[in-house]
Amino acid sequence: MRRVICLVALGALWLVACGPGGGPKPVSQSTANASALAAIENLEQYSANQASTAPVTGFTVVTSSLTSDTAAVSNAHGDVLTVSPAPRKAWVIQITAPPQGIWGSISALAEVDSTSGVVAGTGLWAIPANAPVKPG
């Protein structure tokens, strides 16, 4: 680990501060996936409590990719998550859960800032099993 020493002169007083050098380390894919899953599970728990329904369980990561196009991201179903302010670079994690209860299709998106590890945005889409299929 590199250390950086900064000296600052304030009149006759010198301040010395030490800290890790090299700037922030990028967030790993596995860390981003774990953060995204936790955020989606919390979102679903909150939603289920508000609606007095059983929460969806069994969320799993389908894909995760690193991108610099972070303002609007989409999943394989065409659902779009818009994040503002958007991070410069982020992990975009697509998540699903198996059909359960009245829900026939459950998908989610999370965007995790690749520098800080903060979840910048989440989206959760659940479609009832008996919903009509969109044409074409």
C-alpha cells in the first residue's frame, strides 16, 4: 500500500496528513452484485409492507456489466431505469426472481457507482401471471 504525505503551511504552522495513495479503488463486480441484491430485496420488502402482501423472494443476478452510459439503463424486457444524478461509471445489474404468488414475471435493475459502491438507483417490475401479452 502506497502512502501519500501532504504538507500544508499555515503561517508558522505545518500540518501533516497521511492517507492511502492512488485514489479510490474500483468496486468489484461481486461487491456491486451484493449491494444491488440487498437494495432490491429492501425495495421489495418495503413495497410488500406497504401493500400488505407477501414479499417476493429468490432474487438472483442475471447479468452485470460495467458502463459509462449511466443516465438511462435498460434490461432484457425493455424496462428502463433513469438515474439522476448519474455516476460517471457504474455497474448495471439485472436481477430476476422466479414466478410466485400472483406474479408471473419479476425483474429488477440496479445501478451501482463503480467508484463509491453506492447504489445510485433501483427499479423493480412485477407483472401478474394473468396479464395479457403485449403484441409483437
